[in-house]
Amino acid sequence: MSNFDQFLKTSLKKYRHPDVAKSDVVTAFRTFTDLRPKVEDFVFNDGSTRNLLQLDGTIPVTYKGNVYNIPICIWLMDTHPYNPPMVYVKPTTTMQIKSGRNVDQNGKVDLPYLREWKYPDSDLYGMIQILTIVFGEEPPVYSRSAPPPSQPPRYPGGNTPYPASGGYGMPMPGVSGPQASYPSNTPYPNPGGYPASPGTGYPGQFSGYNPPASGYQGYPSSYPSTTATSSYPSNPPYPSSTPYSSSSASSYPTTESTASNYNNISGTSTVTEEHLKASLLSAVEDKMRRSLRETFQQAQAEMDVLYKTQADLLKGKDKLEQMMADLDKEKVEIEGNVKLLRQKDQEVKEALGRMENQDQISIDEAVDTTAPLYRQLLKAFAEEQAIEDAMYYLGIALRKNVIDLEVFLKNVRELSRKQFMLRALIQKCREKAGLPAIA
């Protein structure tokens, strides 16, 4: 596996998600060791060419108790793993493609797993496991006696999903080494148990089945989205005896157990009505389960949003109620202040009316205090302010040379001493009256 690390790192350098794509490829390589990575050009239907990584090799498939190595080629889009890969069956010169429900005449594989591809629920490991199960039920190739012409089939739109060289040499059961190739008498499933020619359909419900057209229509949306699954009525998913879950690749049953479960339905190894009925029931059940799960998740998300909205509304309701209570309290306080203001206004008007009828009085007699302590404080404050004014005017007189410096200093010294005593008296009176100290 370490031999591929540097090659994968270089090959995936131009991919949009190289680290995730490399991890997906390495996970598939750990189980399916016959796959090998290489880089080649892929031609799309519109004629454009893109250099893509492909996984070329074989995967083991159990059919009627025998293990066969089915050659496949997996092309990874440059958006891998967020877009599904393109899978082709790559027959050797001794093989013939057997078209059916999941493989067309050109070897292109079409599976519900690819149509409903959604990362991270879908990956290469799970897809290859599904291929081993599907190919075990309906092999995509069978052996033939004479090799086909050297000219490879042409794909619509110029698609060449794998090189046009000769057969791909991969190990067969019991053959070791990468150089071992398929012998001409490879015991691949004989087409006797199937319709005589490819594309003639299957018994019962699939008698009118037409293989899907080859090639991928456009890039990168090569497969329909999940919502378009219903547009493939002729390709039902796998029977209930081989359920798979896209969320975990480890949950797929082994190929041996799947083949035995299918044989137990009707006791035969061919596709019967009971197989088709079980397949349709499983498909409907899976689709209903997915639909119910999506509906439940959507309803749960909507409920979560509604619960959050309800919590926000309740919080807003509590805040509004608190604001209303504060407004009512402020309203009561304002009404009391307005009532008090009207009373004071009435008192002021009555006092003014009484003063208008009285004779002129002295200002000193008009200003009086209610207690001796306040009278002493008022007197000391008035004297202190008078000394402050006297010192101010002495300074002006000194600047104008009205008095000498000696006279100025003498008077300022006396006034300052008296002012200090008055300020101390004012501070003491304020403390006794319970008034705050002057800063």
C-alpha cells in the first residue's frame, strides 16, 4: 500500500479535495488488493477531455459457489468524493459483456448506490462491496470460445472509459502474481441460464427492460440526484435479502450469504418472480424509510426553530412586563413630583403677594437663619468671602503701584491669618450641622 502513496499524492494534486479522495482510495485498496491506480485522459460526450485517476483491476465475485475475478475500471471525477465515480466493466478478449439491469451493452454500470451518492455516506469501499453483491446475482460477463475483434466498441460522444489495448491481465482463482491473465477456457458463467443475446430482457416484470444509454450526460452531474430516484422504474434496488446502508460500508453482507439467501427464495439460481417481488418490496421499504426519516428530521428541525422562537418570545415578554412595571413606578413618582411642584408654586405665589403689600426691608434683616449654628456659619462664610475679595483688590493695587510691597505683604499676612481661622470655623460648623465637608 505504501507503494501507491506517492503516486496517489501526485495524481490527486489537481483534484479539488486531494486528501479526502486519497483516503477514500486507500480504504478501498486495503480490501480489494487487485485494483491498481493509473492516470489517463477521459473523453466526455461533449468532446472535452480531462485527465482523471482510474482504478483498474478485478474484484472477487462469488457466483454459484465459485469465485470469479470480474475486471472493472473506476474513473474518479476531480470533485471526488462529492460526486459519484464512473464505473465500467472491462472485459478481456475471452469475455463477453452480459447486459442487464445494472450493466449496459457498453459495460457502463448503473446502480442506485451511484444515483443516490452523497458524501460522506457513500464511498468507494461501499460501492465496490455493492458491485460484488450485484455481480454475484447477475454476472456482467461470460466466457466465449473465440476472441472478439481487436477494434474496441465505440462509446457515444467519444467516451473511451478504458484503454483500447488487449485484455487486462489479472489473477484468476488459484493463480498468483500480477502478471497472471485469464486463460481462454476461463470457467466464467455460461450464458445458458440467461437470455440468448444481450439486452433481450428478463422474465416477468423486466421482459421489456431496455439498457440505459451509455456515457455520462455532462460534467460533473453525471448521475441524477437523490430526488430523481423515482425516474428509474426499470432499475429497482436490491432485494431485502441483500440490504445495504450507505452510511456504513461494514454493514454489507458477504457475497456468499447473499447468494444463499437469494437461492432460498425459490430454490433456483435464476431470477424468478419471487426475486423480483422481494426486490420491489425491499426498494419500496427503503424508499419509505428514507422518506419518513427525512420528514421526521425536517419536522424536528422546524420544532427546534419554533422552540427557540418561543423561548425568545417569553424572554421578550418578561422584559416588556418589567419595562411596564418601571414605567408605572416612574409615572407614580412623576405625579407626586408634579403635585409637590404645584404646592410649592402656590406657596411662592402667596409669599410674593405678602411681600408686595409690605414696606421695603433691609436685605440683612430679610436673610435670617433658623438656628444659631447656621447663623454663625453664615457669618463666618460672609467674612471669609469678604477677605478673599480684599486680597484680590490688594493685588490689583500692588500691580498699579498704588501701594508699596511692604504694605501689601503686611495686609495680606493679617488677612490670610484671619481667613485661615474663619475657614477652620466654617469646617467645624459644617461638621456639627451634618453638612458635607468643603472640597
